Amino acid sequence: MRTSKKLGFIAVIFLFSRFAVAQPTEIVVWHAYRAGEKAAIEKVVAAYNAEKASSGVKVTTLAVPYDAFADKISAAVPRGKGPDIFIYAQDRLGGWIEAGNTVEPIDFFLDKATKDRFLPTTMEAMTYRGSVYGLPLNYKVITMIYNKAIVQTPPKTSGELVTLAKKLTDRTTGKFGLAYWYADFYYHAALMNAFGGRVFDPGPKPVLNAPENVKSIELLVKWFDVGGFMPAEPSTALITSLFNEGKAGIVFSGPWFLGEIAKNINYGLAPLPTIDEAGGKPMRPWMTVEGVYVAGPSKHKDQAYDFAMYLTDLPSAKIMAVEGRQTPANKAVYNDAQVAGDPVLSAFRKQVEVAIPMPNLPEMTMVWSPATTAMNTITHKTALPKAALDLAQKELEAKVAALRKKP
């Protein structure tokens, strides 16, 4: 009798253990994609789930509105209330790492073959204080976008740009040779970087008023004030309107602008020009890189990293590129005939060669307010470049000092 009861008990334990093992492991992924981008990542997830069906691992996604995404990550992930993986640009990475329990370092998982699959600068964007915290998925940069009916040959140098832009400008009819959001510091960074400008020196030490930064804005003033070939009070709405009405020959913008172009506009893309005034150095836009991050509190880090590897591998990169209209960080995808033959994807691939990853320091979030104020006062002609940047530098130094005093 005792033996039969014991055997029955063992059988129950065995069945329970088999049932427990059979329970699926859910990997939750947060992203902010919409439309075609969302459809592309869902296609990748469906393929992964089909491939892993027998393993018990299943990936589910949640699309979070972009405007609320960063705050949602900051609030939920450290408390273990978030996903196993989230996808976001690198500009907030340093802050999340310093906050703790948000992003898992992945050096343990990485091997040389994995590192080598990506464009080097995209891996740089995923690195903070010598450790890697994510796999790069896609990148975004600004480039030159031009109306082929107005501009037959895109300018390659700032001298050519100015000459052509002046020729195309007729302020009486509201036509401009060049239109971009030059008052926004993000867009201005491409010109700043051509001069060797930067926001931080090692330390990190704020250097908003570096001589190179001043020189870049002095050239900008010559373009919009003396040259007069750019519209006053630029905004995304104005620039889109001018381009779609055939009143702007050239625009500096990113992939987000392409979806706003009217169907009747025949446009082309070309690299941003080199700057004669900076010794022929190219305009070097900031690059934002969307990383695939394993959440610190995730209870399924191995499985999460496995999906991150799958999402950033070549077959997935092609889906994200061709169907999602993304520009993948996986460099091998640009050897694919379909991707290489795509004029948009190949143009951004050329531009990224000279792009610089936007700083991922926690202090970077403090740059935007003083820099925006400086750009506004300069473009409204209420302050000279040096004076405006000196004030911005003081404000940034105070904010950084306050941050470092926090326990």
C-alpha cells in the first residue's frame, strides 16, 4: 500500500514538472513603431515565434506612443514593471544606466562576429563607459533632399551650395534655394561638427562655447542673414510646405521628411556638402541609433538576448529595410541587391559614413534648453554667436554641476 502511494506521488510530481516545463516563456518587447515600421517588426516577430515554437519561447510586442515612451521606460523598467526588451535611441542610454536596474550590459554575450555585423559607429553609440548595453538596430541621419525639377546637379561644396541657393532664391515670390530647420540645435550640429565642434570634452566637460562651435554659427549667420537664401522663422511645417509647393530647391532633413513629400514632387537624395570654410571637411550630422536593450530586471535575459540577435541579423535587417523603410545598422544588408538598388536606403548609407553618434551621456538631456535659447537669440538677431553661446555654456555648467551633486 505504501509503495503504491509513493509511486502515485512520484507520478504526480513527474506530471507536474512536465507541465511546468511546457509553460511558454513570454518575451515582451516595447517599441514606438507605427505604420510600415510596425508591420515590419511584427513580421520579424512572427517568423521568430514560428521558428521557436517547439522551444516554448514566444515574443509579444507592445507599441508605445513615442512622446510617452522615454518616461514610461524610466518609470516602469527599474521597478520590474516593464518589458524584457525595449527599443529606443541612444541619447537617453547614459541616464538609464546611471539610474540603475534599467539596461543590462551585454558584454558577457557579445563575441567578435556579432560586433562585426554592425556599422562601427552604431556600436559606438551602444557603448557607455567601456561597456556595451545594446545591439544597434537602425540609425537615422539628416542628408540633402532636393527637388529634381529645380536642382539638376546637387551641390557638393558649401561654395556650390551658396551659389546655387542664391540663384534659386526669389524672396518676392517666396522661393528659397535652401530650407532647413537651422534654428534647431540638432539640425545645426551637422555644420558644427564639420568645424570640429562638439558639446562635451572628456570628463565630460561642457564646451558649448568652443571656438569651433562659434565659427559654425558665424557661417550659419552668413547663410540666413547675409546670403538671404533661407526662410526666416524655419519650422518643419514651413519647410514641408515650401518643398511641396516647389518653392524650396534643397532641404536638409532625415527619413521622417520623406513621408511628408507630395506625390507629384520628383526628389533625389545626396550627401550633405563639404564646407570650404572648414577646410573642405564634410558636414557631419548627428546619428541617432535605435538600440535593442535587454531590461535589467528581466527574468529571461538569455531568451531576450537571443531575440535581440535575431532582430538585428541579416534576414530581419532586410525586412526592416525593404518593408519597414528603416536604415539598418547591420552593414551586410547593404550588399543585398534590392537594398543596394534602393536610392533612398543607399543615400542614407553614404551619409552615415561621416555621421557622428549623438552623445549618450546623462548630461546630454541638459543641453537642449540652453542650446535652443542660444540658437533662438542668434537667429532672431538679439545676440551675437559668441555671447549667446557663452550664456548657454554657463547655464549648462550649472545644470551639470547640480546633477553631479545629487546623491
